[in-house]
Amino acid sequence: MSAYLKSTPDANGYFGDYGGAMLPPPLEPHFKEIREAYQTISKSADFIRELRYIRRHFQGRPTPVSHFRNLSEICGGAQIYAKREDLNHTGAHKLNHCMAEGLLAKFMGKTKLMAETGAGQHGVALATAAAYFGMECEIHMGEIDIAKEAPNVTRMKLLGAQVVPVSFGGRSLKEAVDSCFGSYLEQADTALFAIGSVVGPHPFPMMVRNFQHVVGVEAREQFMEMTGELPDMVAACVGGGSNAMGLFSGFIDDDVALYGVEPHGTSSNLGDHAATITYGHDGDIHGFRTLVLTDEAGEPAPVHTVASGLDYPGVGPEHAHLHKTGRVTYTSADDKEALKAFYALSRHEGIIPALESAHAVGFAMREAANHPGKSILINLSGRGDKDIDYVVDTFGLGEGL
């Protein structure tokens, strides 16, 4: 692990000005227990051996890097590559940290895994981990996302999870987090709240990043083997930011340009996008300090994006830090660009991407022409099986694009 990853965050969970753990007193001992358990198992040869076994023999790792030859030719300029986390078991990067969190819960003697989910990929992954380890599972999901991501709701239920619909507020990801925290307060002695991204109170932003580090390690080695050099540009979509931190962590100490692609929705008006770094301000949300989209009253604002998994008014504290230091450039792709990329990758490469990942594909398609002779590596963080009904019912089959 690189010097940066070993030294960041600090002992209190701060990435520069962002992070920390602002918890109600009843939860403080439980998060202390999680921190201490993680510190123990992360240095345990037995834990590392079992996690490696799971990744190879259950998840199907390593996932490959693919060269998008057809898309590169159509776009002109840079050559586009993708780390294929859509080929990870359950169809997204989320299982990387969910199986590890399941192992952590097992080590702590917990009998239940619980979490929030937006697009449902984290929910499916955690339900999968619960089934694998023989645990109960409780998933909180906003009613809007339940309607948009029906296939993933069915998958969670088939895997044995209890899916709790969240009907208050914006009925999306933020409210799912609120709902899950409330439920966790009542059962923290027996359950682990397996937070689904690099967000939440310390140690979760660090822990989830480290569990996702495998993505960046593999991608770096694979790209070097394929091309003999490092990529010029590395990009990933950013909501909470777990898939991006997983990929970025493999290149953080290299002379490689890193890009986080936020969801710009339908306009720059508050409520029409979820581009937190682009438009947000310093604030607190869900027990940590970061950049937050806020309304006139200073409360987390409503957000919009075609991709349920990016539908969050905050962002991981490490992303806020990397933005402030300038190590990562944060840009955005709007709904139209993401949908165009969704159809283009399906038609020209035979790969149907998740709408979240399609934001990174859209970035690569837009930037390729501006960087002739360069290479762009994106994280294809998930597959689009969960999105096809919603996309076709709402936008059609993309004829004419």
C-alpha cells in the first residue's frame, strides 16, 4: 500500500479538513468497536487469506481491463479502456467491500448485516454477503429507487434480505441512510451497519476505500501489462465515491491525471443535479464533515440524477480533500450524456453499463477527441441489467443516437 494510503486519513479519520466521526453518544462505543476490530483484522494473515480466497473463488477476481476499440474509433483521439467491475459477481464493485464487511461482522460476532442502498447494487452485494456468511440482512431503500430499480429489489428478496421501503422526504438515497441509521441504533449490539460507500463516520471512508483498493491495484498491473505504460487519464463516476476511490488508489502516487465525474442531472439549478463537489459547500452530513449541497435553510438539498446510485447530496470526505488539494479534477456529465453513453456502449461494444458507470463512459467519449494519442482508463463500475426496464420504458431504445 502506498505512503499516501498508509498516512491518510489521520488517527481521527480526517482527510485534511474533511471526515471525522460526529456520532450520537449511544453509537460511539459501537463505532469504536468497529474501528478496533478493523485495525486488528486488516493486519491479520488469516483475514487476508480468507478475503483473497473469496475474491478469487467466489467473486471471480481479478476482473479484466478491456480496450474499447470500436468506441475509441467512433470518438476519435484518445484510446478508451475500462476496468470491468461489471464482471464482478453481482454485477458491480460493491461486493469488494461487502464481502470484507461480512468477514468483519463475523469476526465481531454479529449476526446481522444492514445498510442503505440507492441503485440497489450495494443492497444486492450485502444480501449476497449475508447469504454467504449465514447472517440476517436488512436493506433500506427509497421508494423512488425501489420503483426505478425493480430487478435489484427482486434480487435482494431472493437472496433473503428484508427490504425496508423509505417513504419520507425525497424518498431516495439520503433518506435511506437516515432510515437505516435509526434502525441500527436499536440493534447495534447484534448488527453491523455496513455503509455502502466511502462516506459516513470514521472508519468507514477509510475502510471501504481500502477494501476497494484491489480495483486500482489490479487495473494498474493489467494496464501496464497490456500497453507497457500507465494510462494518461483515469476516470470514474462519483456519488459517494467508492468505485472512484478504489480505482484512484492504485494511481494516487503516479504521474497520472485523475478525474471524478459527478452527475449534472438536467441543469445547474439546485434540485436538478447531484454534483456536490461542483456546487457544494463545507458542511456536515450523516456523521462526517465534507462538501454538501444545501438549501436556503442550510439543510441537505433535494438532488436529481438519472442514476439512483449517484443520488446523494454529499460526497466521500476523501474526495472533498482530493478536490481541495487539486490531486483529482472533478467534472460532470449530465443525464443526456450518460444516456447517450449507455446506448453507445451497448450498441458498439456489446456491453450494457449501469447508468452510474455511463457517466464515466460519457466523460471518456467527450474527452477522447481533445486528447489525441492519449489513453483514458475508466472504471466500468457496474452493469446495466438493473436499469434496462427503466431506461427503455422512459427513454426508449435510443434510436437515432
